[in-house]
Amino acid sequence: MLKGNKGEWSEMYVLLKLLAEGKLVAANAELEKIENVFYPIIKILREEKDSKREFVVGEKIDIIDGNDGKLIVSFEIEEFIERSIQLFHLLKKSKGSSTSFPDIEDFLRKIEVTTLKAGSKEKADIRIKVHDLNTGQKPTLGFSIKSMLGKDSTLFNPGAGTNFIFKVLPKNDQRIDVAKFNADTYAMPVESEHNTSKKKSKILTRLEALENFGFEIRFAKVQSPTLEMNLQLIDSQLPIIISRLLYYKFRTGKSKLKEVVEKVKDENPLGFNLTNNHPFYEYKVKNFLTEVALGMTPEKVWTGKYDATGGIIIVKENGDVVCYHIYNRNEFQEYLLNNTKLEQASTGEDEHNPGSAKEADSKKYRYGWLYEEDGQLFFKLNLQIRFT
């Protein structure tokens, strides 16, 4: 039995929907279809656990063995139309984190699909050979799939390596009891100009307390050397910029990326000449988001090559399937900046373990508290980015 969450089933929906429609439509920065910008689909390529399949679009949908090129079976396009509509309605009504749809599964087996997730090791969730009407070329494009039918999708996944490490510098010989500080600030109610909701926020409380004590909090490095170098490849100043984005997010509770970028622009920590309104910070952050969307991950060396994936396919709440690709880069970048937020990943600590991760916690990102190392004080903030 095939069971999966809405995101995994959305990949099946994209497969059925695109084969039903025979084209992939581009979107503008507001996620609206650009009706005259589309890519006719020649075929969709898919790797199963032990086989390769090609779904060729013509008068019918031909399923081809990807190893020997032989025809396995053909289906009328109407069947894909009917099944895509059926799956969309099932997804809209489904509840819970994991579910199965027996009727859809029966059809998937008939078209030689036996798993929800393709077997490819690439970042791309789906690979499509299209006809580029502008150039006449027929490239095979990779896309990651993000669905608005379930929980907000993650663009940049967190890990211990995505921690940004800050030095905490005291004035003169000022001392602090680290364990007592973490315990006292674990669940202290926060009232400040930045947080009027009076919700308990341990990280905000700690940063605010350190500032009130007169400590300077200065970015030192990214925990993962690979991630730091990936960021520097995109832009040598990107680690510093992202560190300021993170600090502002955790210091104020504001998370929308566009809003946070504006704040950092106003602060202008790198001292750019903004006389002519050059969008230094926005431009650099957009490039970072684009590289992440097109394949950059925290722990793998990034070379800037878009071989695995060239864009994102979005499943909208109304069932429309649209894409952003490197071909329409401006709309792609605007969408990424306008529809993402900085997320707070699990720290791993609790009231019984303030300032340290629980041993039972599988997500030991170990950040958000003051710690001492070689006689110096440090504080970590974690980077995770999610679609809104």
C-alpha cells in the first residue's frame, strides 16, 4: 500500500496533472499563471526503485521502458485528466500526516508507478523534457515540487551545520554565570518594544538580556565550513548578511524574509553606499534563495551548476500547477523573496535542560543559549527557511 503525506502525494498529482494538460505554465511574482509563457511537455522521466520509465505525451500517453525504449502500455489522456481531478479532491479533504488512496494507487500501478518518491538521487523531484518555443531546443529540466495543499514546504532545511555562531564580548572583565543565565532566561516573559504579545521566547529573552548587560554580540562564523564556503561562493559577504537577518529575526520575532531584508538594509551593517538606492542586500539575498532553490544544500560542496534541478513547481490551493524556472529568473526571484520566512527549528532544550539539548531529542541543533568555550562566550542561531 502506498502511504504518504500531502507533499508526497502532491508529487503524484503533479505527474498526473502535467500529463493531462501536456504543458507546464510559468507564473509571475504573484503566483499567477502567465498564460503565454509555457513549455509543451514531450515526456516526463521517472526512476522507480529498480526501473526507469518515460511518460511520452502524444495522442495518448505512452509508458516506455527507460532502459530498452520499448513500449509497455498506452492510456488515453482522459484517464489522466479524470485521475488528477480525483486526486486533487482527495488531497483537499484528507486529514492526518499520512494517508492512502486505493483507487489512485490502482491506477498508478497500471501506469508503472510503484512508489510515491522517485528513486533519483538528485534534488529534483521530477524531470521533464520540454519543447522550448523560444529557442527550439528540447532540454530536460529538473524541478523540485512545493505544495500549498499541506503544511508550508521547507526551502532550506536546518541542521547542526546551519548554526551561525556569534561571539559574546563583555565590557572590560565582566563575568557571567552561564548556567544560571540560561536557566533564568529559559521561560521569562518578554516585554519590549519588539515583542508586544508578551509570549515567552527564550532566545529573544536571552539576546535582549545580553544587550541589557552591555555585551556585544558579533558574528564569528558558520558552524559548517562547507556551508560557509558555499555562501561565500555566491557572495563573499553573504555569511555576514545572513547572520544579521538571523539576529534580527530572533531579536524581534519578525520572520518574513522581505521584511527582515528591509530592516538589514536600513541598518546597512556593511556600509554600502545607498545614495542611488542600489538594492545591495535584496540582490544578494535573492541570489542566495535562487541557489538554494536550484540545488544548493548545507553540507554538499556547491559549484553553481544547475544540472539536477532548474526550478520549482508549485501546486496551488486551487489545483493549478505552475512553475518558476531559471528561464524566467526575475519572476522566480521575486516569488522566492516575497513568499519565504525564517523559521525557528527545534533547539532540543527544555525546562529540565536549559542550555543543553535533550539526549532523546533527534534534532540536536544545539542553539539558542549562551555557552563557554576556551574561556570565551558564544551564542548560536540556526538558519531554516520555509515557504509561507
